[in-house]
Amino acid sequence: MDSSATEVSVRQTETQPTRSRSIVEFLDRTFQYWALLPALVILLVMTVYPTIQLLRLSVSTVSAEEGRYIWTFSGLENLRTFLTDQIFLISMRNTVLFVIVTVTVEMILGFLLALFMSHLKRRVGLYRTIIMIPILVPAVAIGSVWRLMYNFDFGIFNRFLIWLGLPPQMWTGDPNLALPAVMLVDIWHWVAFVFLLMLAGIESLPREPIEAARVDGASDWQLLRHVVIPLLRPTILVTLMFRTIFAFKVFDEVFLLTAGGPGTATEVISMYINRVFFLQFRMGYGAFLSLITILLIAIFIVAYNNLVRARSNA
């Protein structure tokens, strides 16, 4: 009896370290997967589930009855509405025009400012801080300040026009001036973002090709065109992609300055989705428009990356 009990105890003692080693080895082999598990859970909760709900909502009609939402499957009804929606076409036209103008001006100004800043020797930190101020200001403050500046009676722009002997303008009330006025605010706000990325790219450029070009007698323009810009091309492409996506989703400036008016003069796609979803309470159609917007942005990203890849391989 005593000998058999001793054998069992010894066998159990030998088995326990073996099991512990196997568990430790298993955790070592699969550690990378366990480390990704929290991020995967967050991704599922914050991205996949809302996307599934958005897809479900896009083929539904939502009504509020007795304090709760009733989802009714509507099939292709939202698609048929979309195909005859003239306001969507107007908002898309305004959005594309907004993106082309603002991104082009911001890329040029941001690059020129970064190039100028890279040649400064004194007070670089001060000038950099001043240029960065607009991107640090909250959107609500930006909208409020620029709305006062655009005011017909006491705005600084009309004060300046009167000083020049010109008639004051309805900057945000004139259909011909409202969209350019919003564009100006967006350019003022986001040119600092382009400047920051461009400056980081310029400061990280290798000095050897630049010095070699100077030794060969290249002028400043030749140096910029044939050396600096080609070396800066990855930074330019990344900045252009980000600013295009951000500009396509513009909402704050439009909402705070014009709310899409006058009429549909500044009705961009984000503003129109907000109006359909929250003011008209057409939640199903608003979700469908959101999917269309996501699809358009995805198409742009894929096409842009393919174009960049094709030019890189050429």
C-alpha cells in the first residue's frame, strides 16, 4: 500500500512540470496571436459591427413608434431614390470642386512655406509655431471667428472693401461667394498640416545628392525640379492622399459658416448626409448615402495607389 502510493505521488510530481512546460511552450508559440487579441476585439466592436449595422440599415426603412425604432426591410427602394436624387448630384459636384481647389492650393502653399522655412537660420521655432496655430484651433472657434470676419455689417473683409471705396459683399449669403468663402477657411485651417509634413520630408532628405548637384553647377530652380521634388515625391504623394480624403469629408467649416446654404451653394456630401439622416429622419437612405461615400473614397484610394505603383515601376 505504502509503496504504490509513493509511486503514484512520484508519477504525479513528474507529470506536473511536464504539463507546465507544455503550457509555457504553447503560450510562447502563440504569443503573437494573444498579443493581437485586444486589438482584434476593438476592431470588431468599433469597425466590423457598425459596418454590418450600416449595411443592414441601408436596405431598411426606420420609423419611430411607441418610443422605439422599427426597422422594415425596403430592398432596393433606397437605390431607386438615389438614382433620381438631384441634390446628391449637386452635393457631389460641390464636394469635388471643393476638394480640387482646396487641396491644390494647400499643397502649393504648404510646400512653398516648408521650402522657405528650411532655408531659415534664425527664429525657425517662432515662425513654425505661428504657421502651426490654425491647425491647433478648435473647429468651433474657427467657424465663429471667420463668421464674424465675414459679417456684412462689421466684418473685417467688408470694412476693408469700404476703405477701398468698394461695396460690401454678402460673403456667406451670396451663392456665388459662399463656396469660395468656405474654401478660404479650409485653406487657412489645413495648409499648416501640409506644411508640417512637407517640412519633415525636406529636413529628412539626404544631403549628398543636393551637394553633388550644387557642385555640378545646378541653379536653385534646377536643384528644386530635378533633385528636391523627386526625392520628396513619397512625402508629396502621402500628403496629397490624406488631404484629399480629409477634404472629401469636410463638414465643420460648412456647418458652422453656411449650413449648406444659401440654397445648395455649399451643400457638400457630408452636409447632405447629415441633413438626410438627422433632420429629415430618413435613416435608411442616409446609411445608403454613407455607403456610397465610403465606396467612392475606397475607389479613389485603390486608383491612387495603382497609379502611384504604375509610375514607380515605369
